Amino acid sequence: MSDFKYITKQTPRIEGKALGLGHPLYMADQVRSDAVVVKAVHCPYPFAEVESLDSGIAEKVPGFVRLFTWEDTGIITNFGWNYTPFERHVLNRVGRYEGDVVALVAAETEEAAERARRLLKIKWKIHRPVMDFTQALGSDVVVHGDHLDEMYIQPQLAGHYLPQKNQVHYSCREYGDIEGVLAQCDHVTHVKVYTPQQIHTQLETHRCYTYYDDRGFLTISAPTQAADAMQEDVARSLGIDRRKLRVIKTQVGGGFGGKNIFSPYCWCALVTYLTKRPAVLIFSREEAMATIGTRHEYMLELTVGTDRDGTFRAIDSSGIQNAGAYSEISEDVLETGIKNSYSLFPRVDAMRIRQYSVFTNKLEGCAFRGFGATQNCFLLNVAARHLADELGLDLSEVFLKNIARVGDSHPVMNGWMEDDPAYVESSTLAECIQRSMELIGWEEKRNATPPSGTIVRGVGIGVASHASGVPRVDRGNVNIAMNADGSFCVFSGHADIGTGSNTVMLQIVAEVLEVSPDHIHLFAADTACTPFDPGTYASSNVYRCGGAAKLAAEKMKKLLWKSVRETSGLPENEPLVFRDEVFYRENGERLMDLIEFADKWGFYWGGGDPLVVGASFPDTFAPSPYVASCAEVEVDRETGVYRVLRMSSAIDCGRVLNPGNARIQAMGGITQSIGMTMFEEIKYGKTDYRMLNRDLQSYKIPCQMDMPLLDIEFIESCEPSGPFGAKSLGEIATGSPAPAISDALFNALGIHFDSLPITPEKVLKAIQEKEGGHADS
Amino acid sequence: MKIQVTLNGKKQEWDVTPNEYLADTLRAHGCPSVKISCGDGACGTCTVLLNGKPMVSCEVLSVRADGAEIVTVEGLEEEADKIVDCLTRLGGEGCGWCAPGFVVLAYALKRELHNPTYDEVKAYLNGNLCRCTGYIVRIEAVLEYLQMP
Ligand code: FES
Ligand code: FES
């Protein structure tokens, strides 16, 4: 098909073997035995402050080292990127959600730390919390009311960020005359959806290991998604010179956005900073679930106005996002979520999107695979389904009529580059829709006459879009050096969080250099030696860092060939042949292989400057990947229990650079999204508001038996701006399962399920209501 | 208190506390392959062979392992190699955290089930959670492994 040698070929993970064999690659495998063990002291109520804290007995526990409280931390910070509001300290006297961390205990052993933590006597002053995010705006409970004066609000957020009203952000975009266009539409549909808080549930919980290295650098060795940003945040939070801090990324046991919150790293670094001792903090499963962050909860409404044939004319959306107790990157999730999802339907005359983000006393929302687009895509799909139903159209037709096509442009796509129009440069979404339908057997199944028994089946479809990075903000940076042994080393600041991006980076460099990946090393990421990288988020590793890797490799190739000519005494324009990693003259005369070159170049005679290059790739376009998925469900009408029998997804991620990786990324994303659709949701007690499901027994994630048959196909496009035509794949797959499954349930039962998760209880209730003559749920 | 075990074929004597769990003890005795994700038996990443049977080691008190024969991935040698090869060939790893537990389970499966069907393999692997891969590739990897001599 192609004459590529390394990209597009199934290439096993470079770490794959070592991971499978359990080699000590993760942080927990590398901790020194003299490290003090750190335990966090959590607020046990959704909203409470410490009135008094007595550590007298705790300090008597043998092995107790030190207690750390808010008195040890003065600077206001945010545990995240520096563009987000600073609204907390590393430790806080006030707990604004259950799980919030007020103090830390360090001890010589795990047991001692645990005992000391339990023996702390804390008197809490309990405040009434605000839990319902639809009631939070302007509520008399102000989540940050007690310390508004000390917060730092970045100038660009002023006006939108109003913590005195519990308002984290307000986004209002208006394109065209929405009221006017809506008034002219043949048909107007209105829908309302709800999406819950979902927990990342990486199997490796959050953790950090810190120590002073031999030269006195405070070193953080941890699974992180963003080494450079974390370095900046921790240094700022501790009030130390960033250059005295070093971050080394270890193998990450799952990220999904949740290892972009920097709190554990700040806590652990604080202990080392104040005790000068190595320290280790490993969250238990319960702590990880109740402390770190969640997918943002949303309540969204959409009015869509169309022509009689289902052509969208106007899209008017409003809604609320629950930021939880701290804003972190909620503003970004809100804005980016809008951009990445509404870009799916740009062919309208008018569009208006008004969404609030609000504070509550729930677990804070943070980045989670899909980043606001998953929720908004669900909304858009639900609206399309209602509309198709009302107009008597096939939902797939509605999609095909309205989706973004190559050449389309709309200001909602522009993101941060307000006035610089973005275009769809590549898309196979229409083919993806058709293919996913073929794979599921749409034609015969969608309109099949329903059986009369209790078991019914249905098929449904969903579509989604995302982005590849953040346009005009992010850059990928890669350095490549040639080593003295004739191998190469790639230095990159990106974080492979289990997606396989390390391997793909090497495939790209190998392809350009025409050198086997086995002869290329990779360093990523260590703030002491890898170039700046904004972090692994926004599905950007392959597009952005891969883009930089390609550019750097091209430079290296040029430099290498030039140097080979030079050291062979050949003129600058002498054509060379490079075959199986050996240089020849055009006449077939063998010149040298890479080892011979390195020897000649690097040793005492005749050499030159070391071969080192660097390149930067600006994420100018952040092109959209697309997906269409079909689902087939089987429902038991008597119990409401349903199973997803089969899903077929067709994906446009640009060119597929590593087929095995790509398939796993897609399957993993779909699986996580099946969890969100069917059962994953944080539950809080009705009266005490305590988080009810905070372990893997009570918070269920999809297991092997939950899996439907999955057909994944890639319908490649060639993205002109991407490395070898690649776009991205990290998040796109999460967008379509919820729409597809809820549509399949609609097809099976004739009932719209517009609120997630769609539990059997909800299904049963809706069936009973329908049969009892009530309206659809 | 002292217990004696055979770990990956070698006799060992360990000093353990009464409330120590086997997963922690194994990690402290040179088995980084044993991963702890939940600590309450819900995820299977700490799966080891205890007297030949796959067990979640985070729920077994170390004292109860006195006299037992324990096998972790570190002790599976060529078989582990084969299973991991099947998995990586198919691109079957995400973050890798769950992989060693899966390898132990796949090894046990081959010894326990004869000519299993796709669905039997699926059911056997059910206890071990993975948040990255979507599971299906694991079944495929096991089916390939079963074909190997
Ligand atoms: S850590 Fe043992 S089952 Fe989860
Ligand atoms: S590969 Fe990450 S949990 Fe399985």
C-alpha cells in the first residue's frame, strides 16, 4: 500500500516487553528505602474548616517525623497551569470538598504514618455545602467566600471569573442572528441532557517521590502528564527557584487527563523541601478516587432549528458545567469542549453557545479524556436524534446532511485564534458514518419489526469530533543528537502516559532517517535535559510532538549526509545512496556505515562539531479527528437490564502510524465511554452529601464481561499539516459510544434516554412509564 | 513472625508482621511485577500463583502463605516471554500496569482450560481489570498463546 518502512507498520511498544515482565519501570519500584512515607489528612465533610488540630498523641507514634499544615504553606496557588486562577494553598485550613487535603503526616514507615494520621485530633467546623450545581450560581453558600481577597485572578479571566457568585466562567459565543434564523426555521427541536461526574480510575493511583539529588536539586520522580508545567507549578507553589527543581517522568500507569493535576507532587515536594529527606506519597485507591478530580458534570440544553429535510440552520445551546470546589482548568474545559464539539456541525446560519461553569462542594472537575467535548457531543447527538424522530428521518441522514466537510470553516472552530479562520482540511467522516453502519448491519436492523417478547434489540449511531492539540498555543519541541556509537538519541518533553507515543515518535524519526528504531534512543521527559513541552493533553502527542520529531529528523538527516560527504572528501552536492544504514556513492562504492561514520567524526582526527539538531512544530491548526460508531443493544423489557452486543467504530485520525497502538487507543476510549454511558457516576449521600462510591467494589469500571464485540476500522485521511498525514486519536473514541448506545436504546424501545448514565433502573422506569401512558423520560 | 515459602522455585524465609499482605511482601522481596491498584481484591493487578492457583495477593495475609509455593511473573521465565510477545505483537498494551497480572492469569488459563472457546477465555480473564486497552486484545493474545507449543 505504502512504501513506508517504519510508520504505518505494527510496531510493538518499545517498553512493551519490560512492562509485561514486570520490570521496575514505575515510580513505586524506584523509591529508596530511607524515604519518609507521607499521608494526606483529608477533610471528611464536603465543606468544613479546621477549628483546632491536636497532634500530641500522633507525634508520640514511634517513627513519626513531622506534621505539615496550612501554617507551613503561605503562597496562593492552583495545582495546575499558571493560566488558571490561584485559589488555594498547598495545604488549606478550609476543606471545600470531602477529600480536600488540610494536612500531611510524614513518618518513617507506612504503618507509622497511617497510625499518626488516625491519631490526629481535629475539631471541624462544618459549613452547609452547595452540592447541586444547577443551584450554585448566586447561592448564599459561597464556596470561596471566606478568602476572596487573597485569590489571584489572571487579568484575562476578570469579568468571567466571579467567585463571589460561585461563577468560575461564563462563555458566550454568538455567530449570526440566532433569534432571527430560529424564527424562520421549518422545525425547532429542544433537548436537555445530563452527564455525570466520572472518575479516571487509572490503575496506578496518584503518587509522587521526591528527594534532593547529589547536587542539591529538589527532584521529583513521578508519573506525570506534564513535566515542565508541573515543575513550574511546584516551584511556584513552594516559592522556590524553578531551576532548583527537577522533574523526571517515570512510566505512567494510566493518565486520561487525571495526572495533570499537580497536587500530589506539591504535597510530596513540600515534605522533602521542609525535611530535606526523600519522601514518598502513594494514594490508596479510595484517596485517589475521592481527592484528585473527575470528568465535569454538565447540564446542557440545545435548541436546533432546521429545514423540513433536516438541514441544520441554527444551533442555540446553553448549560452549566460543575467545576467542583476549585476551578482548576474548568474554564479551558468549557471553552475547548465547545470548540471541539460544535465544530462537528459548522454548516449553520447562526450559532449561539452560552455556558456557565460554577463552583460547588463536590470533587473538582479536571481534564478527562474528551475534555468537555464528550458531553457536548452527546448533547448534539441527542438533539439530532430527537429531530430525526420528529421529522421522520433516518438519523444517519441527518448526520450526513450536516457534518463538517473538507473546506468548511466556522468561527467556532478557531479556538484561541479568534480572527484567524480555521478550515477542515481533512475528513472522512461521511465514509466513517457509512462504514460503521455497514459493519453493524444498519439497513436490516434499524427498521426491523420489533419482536413481541420481552427481549428486544436495537441499533443506534453516534458521531463525534475532537482536535489535535490546542491551536496557536502549543508547540512540540524535539532535539536529536547522534551518539558516539552511531546511534541516535531523541530528546522530547512529551509524556507517554500509556498511549504508545514513545514508540510512534521513534517510528517517525526512524522513517525520516531511514534508521531502525533499534538504533534510536528516546529520552522523555526530564526537565534537566528535554526541551519544553506543554504536556500530554488535547490528544496532541503524535500530531504536535510527532510533528516536531519529523522536522528534527529531517534536519538531522541533512546534517548527517552533509557530514558524511565532508568526512569522505566529497563535494557538497555529491549524490549519496543510503541503504540498510550504509552510505554508498552513486557508483556503488561503499563509503561507511553509521558506526564507521561516528568513529571518524567523533574521534581525534578529522571530525567536527557533534551532530545535534532541534526543531519546533507549532500546533497551528489542531485538526479535528472524527469518529462514527454504531451500537447494537439487547434489552430485557421486564428488568430494564441491557447489554451492548456489538459496536462498530470507523475513525478518521488522519494516517495511522502504528496500527496496533491505534486500535488499542480506540478500544480503550470506547470502553471508558461505555462505562460512562452505562454505569459510571460518582454518587453522593442524600443527606450527608458524602461520596458513596470510592473504591473499585462500589465504583464499577467496565470489565472483560462488559465488553461488546468491537469492530474498529480506520478510514484514513491525509492531514496536510500533520506528520505523514497524522491527526490524533487519544480522545476522539470517547465521543461516540454514549450517543450510539442511547440511540440504540431508542431504536429498541422508542424511548429517549438523554441523561447519563443509562442504568437498568432508569430504563425500567422509563419502560413502565411509557407503558403506563406517561411521556418519554 | 517467620514464614517459609518457595518463591519462583527458591526456598525463602521471610520475617512478616501479622497484618502484612502478600502483595506488599512480594514487592519487598524482589517482585516488582506485583502491582497494587485497589488493595481490596477488586482489580486483579496483584495476581500471583499460590500453590498453582491464580490469587489476588493483596487479600492474602502473608502469614497464611507459610509453606506455600508462590509464582510471580519473575518466575515464569520463557512462558512469560511467550505471553508478553503475543500481547505486544498485537499492540496489546496500554500503560502496562495490568500486564503482569494478566500474564500470570494467562499462564494459569493455559494449564487449567483445554481448548477453551473465545467465551471461556473471556470469562476466565474477567477478574483482571484494565482501564486502557478495552480487553479484547487480551483474549486475542491468549488465543495466540494457546496455539504455541
Ligand atoms: S490490588 Fe489486589 S486485587 Fe486490586
Ligand atoms: S494497560 Fe493500563 S491498565 Fe491495562
